[in-house]
Amino acid sequence: MYCPFCGQQNTAATGRCAHCGQSLQPYAGAQSPTYQRRPDIPTYLVQAILVTMFCCQPFGIVAIVYAALTTSKISSGDYAAAMECSRNAEKWCWLAFWLGLIPMLLYAIFIGVGIASGSMH
């Protein structure tokens, strides 16, 4: 069970979040689970757009899709699925970043070695 306040995963048997200490139970008398406030779940949409533009487009697009799904799940109140989509968006952002950065660094090293050896004019 995910905490509706901080988004951390807890065991179903506990009545309070191990991270923030808030009650995991809905308000008494409520027809459906209603919580005090929405958890702060990062969407990683900005990061996904940036890695798509500057690093690795294929993986960046996957990150954008997961970021959009995070926003959709938060709007529908499905916080557990939103947390999972958020984690996936973060994972794909980092993957796109590193897979875009490594070839750029190798290219810069290649150019630097070429200039240093004097083979490029």
C-alpha cells in the first residue's frame, strides 16, 4: 500500500506510514477512500522532454509516455499506479541521459585526440 501523503510503499498491516507517520486509513464515514491531500508524486515530464531533445530520442519518448501516464494516474486518484509510472519515467530519463551522454563524450575525446596529434587541420 502506498501512502497517499508521501507516496512511500508500506505493508498493508500497518496503520501508519513508516516514512511520514500519517494514517493510511481513509476518513471515517466516507463512501470511498478520501485522503487529506494528494501525494507529491514527481512526473519527470520536464526531464523527459529535455533528454528527448538533447540525449536519446527513443528512450526519451518512452520517458515522456510514462510521465504523461503518471499525470493521468494522479488525476484519476490511482496513486499506486502513479508511483509505478513515476519510477518508470525516472528510470527511462536516466537511461536516455546516459545513453546520449556516453557517445557525445567519446566523440569529444576522439576529436580532442585528433587535434592533439595534429592530424586535423
